[in-house]
Amino acid sequence: MPTILGQNQYGKAENRVVKITRDGDTHHIKDLNVSVALSGDMDDVHYSGSNANVLPTDTTKNTVYAFAKEHGIESAEQFGIHLARHFVSSQEPIHRARIRIEEYAWERIATSDGNSRFIGADDVKHSFVRKGQETRVTQITYDGGSWEVVSGLKDLTVMNSTNSEFWGYVKDRYTTLKEAYDRILATDVSARWRYNWTSDEQRMPNWEKSYEQARKHMLQAFAETYSLSLQQTLYQMGSRIINSRSEIDEIRFSLPNNHHFLVDLEPFGLKNDTADGAVYFAADRPYGLIEATVLRDGVEPKIPVDMTNL
């Protein structure tokens, strides 16, 4: 045979699942985008077209929705663990399952005070608005014996309007950038962190609390670091999480430097950068892209350098 089959996987991608939990008049929302990828003894379906070992992708889709009802969705991580365990343990030809989940957060809409409420709206607990810009993500991989859980977020937009500098850099004949001793620092955080929980014998982390705390420490480090470079800020954000959360061993960031340039207002007889403020042009491209991994000392990196498909 002139060719052989290499790595392969299949499954149903981007199953949108919205789970409403009704606790009396109080409702709770879990809004997920779930992708399933399975691999194992799949040579025959590629070589001869035999589907004897193939669990239909439509079945994997149905399983996602059925599990949402039967088991509920405590957290994205826990839901992914239920699914991965099921596919590997229930189907002999399947040796490995990878579950990727994006979670979209919602928050309750606060009703107004006084007589503007409609009748019966004194305690509204079923109206929501999409929360923030960031998307929570997780990837669970299971091979029947060990687990790998990589979670994080993307599209978390943050800004410091001061306490950021950039100077002392290399200059050559093509350098036109002026040194900055007070600048805006803004970025869209994409981060993935790897948990050191790998076995059913270990105590499982509290996934919801861990995510909330990792996000909190990340934002606090961003706000509290007097930045001489975005690289320095990135390292402080990662270090704060590693030092504060014992269940996390590794975190990788991809941070675009969202440049803000002072607008030249002198043609209009206006001085821009004054004590009471300034006007900036927010450039969306091109942008500097800062990427790095922060690790617990003694830990080997496992998160891919390129997070495009993670």
C-alpha cells in the first residue's frame, strides 16, 4: 500500500446547549457550545468504508443534549468530564475523547424601583442579559486512564489608562516609535491554564471557584502592576495565578497590544494631551502580539505554543 493512515478523529462540533434550571421562581442558565472529537480503532472506516466501529456523530450530538438533562451542568469542566468518560468507557473502539466547550455567561436584569414595575414584577428572577465580552473555554481529554483539563478564557478586554511605560528599547535606522513614559495599556486577554488534576484518585478541583479565582487574580495583577512592558504585565498575571491557585501548574497567554495613539489636534487650534485628559485613536491593526507561558517551577510545559485550535 503506497499510503498509510495517520492520526484521525471525528465527532460533532459546536453543539449549542442552553440548560435552564428552574428552582421555583428562580431560574439559572448554562449556555454552552460543545464540540466532541473521538479517536480509536478507526482504520477500517477509512480504508474500506466499514462503519462497524463508528458511533454516528448524530449520536454524539444527542448524548450531549441528553447528558445536559440527565446530569445537569454543574460546570463546563464537570460536564466535559462526564461526556469524555462516557464515550471512552461505553464504546470499545473509542480510546480517546476530547471535549471542547465554550461557555457564554449571563447575568440577571435588575428591575427598577418604584411604580415603574409591572404587576407581579417585584421579584423578577428569570430575565438575563449576556454578561461581559469574554468567553470561558475548556478542553477535556481522556484516554481511559488519565485526564487533561485545560481551561481559560478569550476576548477579555482590559485597559490601564496610566501606569504604563515603554522605553529603552533597541533602535535602528527603521525605528520611528517614540519612547513613552505614560501610555495607555490595553489588550484582549486570551489565556489557557492547565490543571494538575489527572486521575480519578485525586481530589477534583472546584471548577467554578477555580475559574472565578483565576480570573480575579489575573485582573488584579493587570491592575496592580506598574508596567514597563506588556511582557512584564503578562508574567505578573501568570505568576499571580500560579502562586494563588495550587490546582493550576501552567498558564499560557496571547496578548495583543491594542495601540492607542494621540490624535494631532493642532490643525484645529487644540492642544490634545493636557492635565484634564487626552483624545486617542484606537488602532485595531497592526498590533504587537505578546505570547508566553508561565509555569510552576519544576513543571514541564504541555499547553501548545500555538493556541489557535485549542
